[in-house]
Amino acid sequence: MKSAALTHVQVPEALRRRGIDEVLVFQAGLRHRFRRIEVRDGLLLHGEQGWGECSPFWDYGATESASWLHAGLEAATRPLPAPVRDLVEVNVTIPVVSPTQARRLIAASGGCMTAKVKVADPGSDLRQDCARVAAARAELGPEGRIRVDANAAWSVDEAVAAVIELDAAAEGLEYVEQPCPSVEELARVRRRITVPVAADESVRRADDPVAVARAGAADIVIVKAQPLGGVARALDVVDRAGLDAVVSSALDTSVGLGIGTALAASLPRLGHACGLATIELFTGDVTTSPLLPEGGALVPRRVEADQPVHQDVPRALVDRWVERLTAICHEL
Ligand SMILES: O=C(O)CCC(=O)c1ccccc1C(=O)O
Ligand SMILES: [Mg+2]
């Protein structure tokens, strides 16, 4: 994999006080459109313990992004939790692509036996979603597991109807991730389907990340270190939710994926593959040793941003990040 573009920026005083001695802006291409974006960019922070990542999407304001900065700071300055397993099983993530491309992604996934298929995207209808899911089953065989992620796109009735069709196309779904926007809708969907429900946005973008569990609205919680404010806070969410957890990435570089695998490796219970095989969606990475699965699993480790810095991120993007970082620091 080639290098992401990397540029040094000045360390803000608020971060230097907290132990950060280096800040980089990165920019990496994506192989397929994902979440309406084609390039991924963000910040990497270096401290005494190594590298952390802060890469909130551009539609997030400074207050919400402060959790992502907190996660980056924690990763750079605090030790990782002790692992209780030395491999983390992962899923291949299938964006809205053709059935043929879906099969290719699975075949090239480094042995992943679980596929997460994005569905309910504006660029795809239910028939196409079913075709993509059926292609995933054909590629994985009967032993594979298939989950779908609707990113909150459906109403309750739409979700119930779509899940029944997708479950048939998949010859059995492992779970459906965030079928509807609200906790209340998730609870209603969950009562009407047999496929388990996983909460993602209802955890990572909620005022109270545990409310969805308390409401009995989900079977599984998706936890992402950056939006939850770091590894310690994510562990606390899992503990208080009392549900099975799936650790996923927010389309992190290998630096963030390394932190995510450490989080997953430290969970007392891990019953599902984690969504951490996402560097395969990138055209470049910030490290010379990307966190890629082998035998369907990742080995938890810290990842260094060790690609040479060529100051090659477009100037306008660097300026936007400097300005944004100043605003987020005020929200810490
Ligand atoms: O869970 C995975 O397989 C990969 C991560 C993923 O899908 C994702 C990545 C960035 C932003 C949102 C999401 C999501 O789960 O909705
Ligand atoms: Mg999701």
C-alpha cells in the first residue's frame, strides 16, 4: 500500500500541555465511496506512548469532535489496556458496490469469514442490496456470517420488510446494524423481527450511549473508540450496557485501527467479528506496516505513523485542520 499524504503542523499549546509533541495532518484516498466521502483526512497526535488519531468527519461540529480529540490524546499519552486475547477476529466491510465487486472484496479480505454489507444507501435499492448480500453468501459459503448496516435509513415498517428480504437473500443474517434513527424505533423493530439488532449511531452519537441498552432496544452495541472519547470510555460503555460488543473503526488509519484492536483484545467477552478490517478500503496508509487481517483476524498492536512526511497535504486542507483543531481544543 502506498503512503498517505502527510504534513506536520504546529502543536497547539493546549495539546503540548497534555503531552503531545507532534501533530500531523494526513490525507488518504478511498477505493470506493463510503459515507458519501472519497478521501479520508484527519490528524495524528504523537506523545509519550506513541501515536493517536483524531479524524472526525467534516459534518461533525467542534463539540462532538472533542470526543475524537480526547481519544487521540488518550492513545498518545496513556498505556493501552491489558489484552485478554492475542487475535481479534474481523469482518470485511462491503460498501455499496456491485455483486461482483462484493465477491472480490471478500476474496481479497485476508480470510474474513464475516462480511458487513452496507445497505439502504441512497445509491442502491432493496433489490440491489439483496443481490449484494446474496453475492456475499455465494463467496463466503454456508459457514460465513453476514451482517447488514442500514445507517439509520429506514422507518420501522421499511426496516421490518427489508430485513425479512435481506435475511432470505443472505440465507440468514447475523444481525442488522442501526436499521432506524431512534432508540424507540429500534425497540419497535426488534420486537417485530427475529434477526438481532445492533446499535451504532444510537451509541456513538447519543447523549447517553447506554440508553439504547437500558431501553432493551438492541442485542449488540457497536463501540468505536474515537467517537466515544477513547478506549477507557468505550470500555465503560460496554460494561454499563451489559450487551455483547462489536468494536469497529470510524474509517481510521492503521493508527486508529491499532487502538481499536487493543480495545477489542481487552474486552472480557467478544462473541462477534469486529469492524476493524477497513484499511483495505484505503489507497494509502500512514504506516509502512498497515493493520491488515490474516486468517480473518488482526493481531493487536500499536501502529506508528512512520511513513516519511513530505508536507504534501494540500495547503487549503492543512489550513482547515489547523483552524478546526483550535476550535476543538476549546471544547476539550
Ligand atoms: O463496521 C465496519 O465494518 C466498518 C466501519 C463502518 O462501517 C463505518 C465506518 C465509518 C463510519 C461509519 C461506519 C458505520 O458502521 O456506520
Ligand atoms: Mg454502522
